[in-house]
Amino acid sequence: ERYLAPMVNKLWADLQPEDKPHVKFFILNSDREPEKHIEAEGLREHPGVTVFTKVANKEEIVRSVSAFSALEDGREVSSDWLSWVASENVDGAFLFEKAKAAAPYILFLEDDVWPTTNALRKLSNFVRDFEKAHNDWLFLDLYTPNLDWAPGMLNVENGGKYPFQCCTQSMLFKSSEIDGVIHYWRSHSREPVDDNLRNYIKEERPDLSVYALRPNLFQHVGAYSSNAEKSFGIVEHESIEFIPLL
């Protein structure tokens, strides 16, 4: 089932002509045989799209991490799970490094999300007003899962602080604040990326917060994960509130 190309096409089609020169899509095709990822490779000719396939030293880092028997926090997982965790950190840091010089904001999207109508225009309008009163944010959480395994996860108010716990389907970062995240993900590649974001704020940037948008601008639609141990053919979690056509 394909998610990436429909998402890119939807975001692009919803843009006004005058907005398109300001939007760039950076896609990392991290398959070991990238030419076989037909969907990602097919987007190379799409306006505004750059597709990357190689991340320096990735194989060495992943191999090193997979030799452990547990995550950094002590949870025991398989070698394949550790490889997946390390890959997410290395890949994410690579994309942030590429994107930070291209625009003042970085919209981080996993490849299995679906946007509401005019998502980028809505986001731009929100940020324009939000920035007038807030300069203490690391990222805006644009997808908050309907999960309740930690305090406050369901307390999602539009424009309000959000006690982020998990799930990196859709987040907006300021490029001016991204270097710390890049370094932290690379330095803690044995811990999941969402845990790393939470720990980074707690340990290194307690002056920064996460804020949420509600309704969410993106919905999680993927039924399959790149982690085979999490891939069950069903959508693992969905948005707390998503209105496709609002």
C-alpha cells in the first residue's frame, strides 16, 4: 500500500502557485536497494522534491548499535529492533542537516501520514500568529495520538503546551533550534527518536516546550512499519482529532 506519493501530491496540489517556490520536499529513500523503492524513486521528477539515498557511516553505526542487547534506557530488545532504532536516529539527523539551511522551518513527516485539506497554508497561518507570542518552542506537534499511557497525553489544546511522550508522525521545528536535536539523535542512537526528543528537552533544553495543534493537521494511516516486529497490518494508533476537510 502506498502512502508517500499520495501525501506529497496532496500537499503540493493544495498550495497556491505563489507558495510553491517556498516549499521543498527532502525525501530519504533508505532502502538497501533504493532503486526498488518505486514510489520514492518515482518522486524524483516531482516539482520541489529532492530524493537522497545515501547516509555517510550509517551502516557502521547501525551495526555497532545492533550488537547491544538493550536500548540505552535498559529495555531489552532484539538486534533487529536496535537496528531500526539506530536507523531512525541516523536518518532523521541526516535530513535535518540537509533541511536546516534550506528554510527557517522544517516540517518532519513520516511517510505514512495524510494531511488535512490545505495543511501547509493552515500551518503557515498558525505559525505567523503563534510566533508573535511564543519563542520558547522546540517543535509544534501536528499529530497527537489518541493514546493514554502517560499523564496528560489526552490533554491536547490548540496552541497549548503539550506533554509530549511519543510518536513522530508530524512535527514542525525551527531550523534555528535544530542543531541540538541533530547532535542528540546522533549521540543517542540506541534510544528511540521520540524518547530522545523528550530526554533532550529534559536534559539539555528545559527552556523549550512542545506545543500542539488541535485538530491535528495530519492523520496516521500506515498499517505497516519498517520495523517488522511492529508491522501487523493494522494502524497502530490514530489522531486524537483529525478533520480531513476543515
